[in-house]
Amino acid sequence: MNNQDWRQRLYVMVFQTDTAAGRRFDKTLLLIILCSLVIVVLDSIDSIHRNYAHALAYIEWGFTFVFAIEYGLRLYCSPKPLRYAFSFYGLVDLLAILPGILAIYYSDAQYLLIIRIIRMLRIFRVLKLVPYLSQANYLLSALRGSKQKIVVFLVSVCTLVTVFGTLMYVVEGPEHGFTSIPVSIYWAIVTLTTVGYGDIVPKTVIGQIISAMVMITGYSIIAVPTGIFTAELTNAMRGEKLEHDCPTCKKNRHESSASFCSRCGNALFTKNV
């Protein structure tokens, strides 16, 4: 077997998932990635790190060595190595190796190895789940359709928290924890979003009244972006349905707001009784 044939067979195994060898390679790789993530998580636990730091370090170096070999093989057998190196998966594969090398000079860099979880995206190719990703088009269409409304909503919220924060700074003052307008705006954001950390609380009666107003306002508007996005998502899904044929004359590609066929006049949707 000459060098070209070897590279071709290696390419099929490493990059193709529609062959038995390719599926075995990717499944093995996913298992190794998962094991490396477990090691990183275990090493972050103080008691385990104290007792098994050296053993875990050697295991992690083993994983880094395996990933380095895999990255080299991908560069070797790829018809366009630079194109692979600067692709999404190529950069992720490189990032899976770099933290292990950086850990030599900066010990905490080993926790960046959690980046390897991004490599689990390959499971979509291995398990043939890519067709299901087409459903993300609904979400993208809804986000595009609701972009302007959500921007207006966020600007309004920013205005509200700035007004409430400034008002609380004037009413409560530094002696009650509202040491500056930015700190007061932080309090307004925490209160308006109903998170309520409790690290800063109003002490005066007027401040408590304003705080109650902020909380009520938060409950009133918190569902607004969800409603906007849901409405746009419904329109996107409805528009997808309208791309199908009319049930009577089979005409397709109707307007997204159409309820009746423009050719035969029959209803595009039937009501369930």
C-alpha cells in the first residue's frame, strides 16, 4: 500500500462517519473526551487533588498526548490541512491540546481543559442527529423576527433601572449601602429581575416603597420578551407549514399571514373540532 492509499484510508476513518471504521473512531474519541472531562472535574475537588494530584496529572498528560496525535493525524490526512486547521472543529481540536501545554507554566490552566466538552459536538455527526439541527431554523427565524422588539424592550429596561437606581441613591444614600449610582443601578437590576441577592437593602420607608414598585414592575415585564419570542416562533412554525401544498389544489409557497389558498380559496388550515 503506497503513501497516498494510506492517507486516503486514514482520511475516511478520521473524517467520515458513514463507514464502520469512522463510527468506531469517533465513538472511541468521544469516550476519551468524556474520560478526560471526568479527570478535570475530579481534579478540581480539593480532597481528591491533595491525594491524587500526581496520578491525575499523568493521566491528563496521557489524554493530551492522545489528542495531539489525533490532531496531527487530521492535519496529515486532510486534503487541505490549513482549511481544517482554521475550521471550527480544527480550532476546537487545537484548544483541546493547548491548556495541557500551558499548564506547564501556569498550573490553573489545566482547568481550561473543560473546553474539550465542545468537542462532544461531534456526537451529532456520529449519531446522525444532524437533520434534527434543522429545527434550529425556527429559533433563528424567531430571533430575527423579534430582534427589534427585544432591543426596544431592553432599552426600556435599561432606562427603568437607571431611573430607579438613581432615585434610590438619592433617597437611601451611602450610609445605607447605596454608595454610588452604578451600585444603585446594580441593586435595581437585581430587584427588577426578581433575583434579590439581599446584599443591598433599603432602610428608609420611602426606599422600601420604591423597592416594592420595582419588584411589582419586574413581575409585570419579566414575561414580555418570552411573549415576543413565543409569538415570533409561532409565526415561524406557521410559515413553515404554509410552505407545504394546499390540501385542495396543492399550491405551495403561500404568504405567512395567509389563511386561505390564493388559487382555489380553500382554507389552508383545518380546525380540529
